[in-house]
Amino acid sequence: ALLVVAFCLTLLFLYFWGQAENDYNDFDWWVRQFTLCTASSTFEASRRCSVLKPDVSVAVRRGLIVGVYLSVLLTLYLVPLGLYSPCIKQKGTLGPAPALIGHRGAPMLAPENTLMSFEKAVEAGSDGLETDVAISYDGVPFLMHDHNLQRTTNVQEVFPNRTGAPAATFTWSELEGLNAGSWFLSVSFCLGKEERQRAGNQSVCSLQDFLQLAGQAQKLVIFDLYRPPYGHPYSNSWIQRTLDVLYNVSSIQSSQVLWLPSDQRSWVHQSDPGLQQTSGTRLPLEELGPTGFSTNAAAVLTCREYSAVNISTNLYVISQPWLYSLAWCTGVHSVTTNAPQLLRTLDSPLLLMSPEEYNLMWILTDVLSFMLVVAIFYFHR
């Protein structure tokens, strides 16, 4: 990209240089015609004095243009040699690929937060599954990202008077009766006939079914936990209700759970030290270290600092191969992604080279670019 910029600047400054050259030639032509029509030596002397000033002005102008151009070009040549990239590293120092955590499953392949979506994420090779948990009015934890049901269910058809009501105000029997997949058919056109039929019949998924799938597939899980609104029967015991499902009705192990909710964290940690405590925001190392946190959404520049003290890091949401490659080179432990089926196909970062290879590439590029600039000036003179 910098070579293209340098080339464009070359053309730009050459254009202005050419314009100045043409103006100078036109002025010379006018001077010669004027000289032929002049016989008086006095007038000739005065004319030559008057020509001297424009000549100097044009020379100064051309010198400034060339000087500015060369300064910019030199800067463009030197800047890449001082740039830093995590993907410029010595051979053999690249760590393992970041683990893939399916963001609400595999939302590009199936309706988000449905059992089909998580099954697709497992099939795509995800190492973990991410979701969002709410508590129904009768105490059943279920999966729903939005605070109401309007976007991802047919609640408007079934309960037209409760379209905007909080999802937590519905009972589990009401939630089970909703369709949570038909909306996906209007935004996805790459499914086959059987897959479309399956997606269109998806229902709201319970936390129990989600944990059963993750436990059987030996996948990590991480979830946001939404506190029910004021007046809800479980507004003060929503965490305990979630732990009850985790311990009593699912086969998942505590070590598979990345515990993200920050409310009552100390109590949860004392209740089950096996849960992997995870922070959704970047925290100081001294605050993370004593409790064995992982950290989510960490800045790339600090990932190495966390790794140095054995704290795992996760970046979300990363779905582009180039960004995943950058996270890989940086040493991130896992990424939350909408496209596990795409990122799993990468065997190595898209761009990875040693410092010597990088410097050689740019030096050769600079030399070739400079030769091109000299050639353009030479043939244009």
C-alpha cells in the first residue's frame, strides 16, 4: 500500500513539475519573440533585468516542489522500516492458533442461540460455545441475546400484545411455543432444502439443553447472564438458579465453564473453585492475578503482558481471517467468532515473516521505487 502511495505521489508531483516546466518554456518563447522585435540596447538591458526576476522565481518554485517531493518520498521509504507488527517475528516463535469460541453458536449457518446453531459450531470445529442466558418467569434459564423476543422469534404472531415485553416475563411453556428460526430464512440464502426446513423449525433453547450438548462434545462454554427485572420471582436468586442447572441437570464439568458474570463473583468462586473465572473487561494485572482470571476483550498490546503471568485472553468478535491472523501472531489464547467454519480452515497466519525478510522486502521495494522515480525524471527532462 505504501508503494502505491509513493507512486501516486510521484505522479502528482511530476504533474506539478511538468506544469512549471511548461510555464517556463512558454515564458522563454515569449521572451525570444520580444527580443527579435527590440532594437534598442537600452530597452534590451532593461528587458534582461526584468527577465532575471521571473527566472529566479521559477527556479525557486521548481526547487521547492522537488524538495518537498523528495522529503515525502524519503519519509515513505523509511517509515516501513520502523513499523511494528506482531506478525513480524523470528521463525519458531509463533504460538498455537487461538481456540475458536462460537458466538451464539455458528450464526452464519443457523439461527443464533438455537440448538442447531451450537451443533453447527461443534461440527465446524469450535473449541467452545458462547451464549446469553435469561431466566423465565417460572425460573427456567434459557438462551436469548435480546431483552425482548421480537427480533428472533414469532412473538408478534403468538402474543401480539406482548411484543416488546422483556423475555424474562414469559414462562417456559410460553417460550417453548415460539418459533426461533423462521426469521433466519429471510436473511440466509445458502441453505439447502433440508437445512432450511430444520432452521425454520428451531425453538427457544434452554440452558439445560445447551449444557448437555457442550458436555457431550467436551466444549468450553461462556455466557452472559441477565438479571431479571425488578419484581421478577427470581430477581434476587438468578445466579443460584443458574448454578442449580449447572450442577444438577447437566453433565458438563465445572472446568469447562468460563464464568463471566461479575455479580456475586466472590461467592460463586467460593462455592465452586473449579469454574474458570473470566472478566468481560480489561482489568489491571494486580486485580486479575490472585483469583486466576481469564480476561475477555483485552487490547492486543497487553495480551503479551497477560500471557507472561499465565492469564488467558480472549478477543471478540473476530470473524475476518486477517484479524484472526493478527490475534494469532499476538499470542491471544482464544477468539469469539461468528465464523468458526471459516477460521478453522487457516493453517497459519495470512502474513508471517521474519524481521530479516520484512526488511529485505521493503529495501528492495524502496530501491525499485527509487529507480522508477529516477527513470521518470530522466525521460521527462
